[in-house]
Amino acid sequence: MLNLQLSRCKSGGAMSTSSIESLQIDQQTLLEKLQSLGPWMQGSLIRRYVRCGNPSCHCSQEGDPGHGPHWYLSRSRKGKTMTKKIPKHQVEQVQQQLQRYHVFQDIMHELMETNNRICELMLKEQQAAEGTAAKKRGSGQNSRRK
Ligand SMILES: [Zn+2]
């Protein structure tokens, strides 16, 4: 019975090798996704209505939303918030770039998880290999078992 369990352990080791491989395939897929993502940018798009200050303009009247909307890109850089006006015809493009940043973050998160699992499995396999090597040396067969 004990021998059967040991041989099952060995095939289990082979299985974890294949899952490292499948994780590495996942890793490749994620890297390819990252490469084909397209330009992305971190920040947020702000919509503003402005009042020109001309008292005869419609925007000076109460209840008038003002001129606009005007679009601004807000980004924090080195602790400072930078705001840049975005022309109307580029708003859609900027929106896409900002959305891609979230996709980028998702991919990066998955990539981190995949890499963590690969490393964990590698450590496990090494330990298993060291365990079998120790058993092969034959010293204290049962005392080394956890
Ligand atoms: Zn006005």
C-alpha cells in the first residue's frame, strides 16, 4: 500500500510539471495580449462647462449650463495633478486610451498571479526532487517524511 502511494506521488510530480507548462502558455498569451493592446494612458477625463464672463452672453444667465462641454485630461505625475485640454475630436481616442489602461491593469494582475504560481510550483518540484534524492540515498527513510 505504501509503495502504491509513493508511485502516485511521483506521477503527481509529473502532473505539476505539465501545469507549469500550461501556466507558461497562459503567461505567453497574456504577454501577447499586452503587446496587441494598443496605446494606453493613465488618467481621467473631466467634462467642464465654462462661463466666459461676458455679461451679455447667455452663459451669464442663471440656469444656463455655460459653454461646453470642454474636455480635460487629468493625470497625476510625481504627486502633481496635471490637467490638459483635449479637443473635441480627440475625446473618443483619449477615452479608448484610458479604457485600455484598465485592461492593461487586468492583464498585469493576471500575469503576476500566473508568475507567482509558476514560481510556487517550481519550488514545490525542487523540494519534491530533493525529497526523492534524499530517499534514494537511503538514510532514515521514514524519519524524513513530513
Ligand atoms: Zn459665455
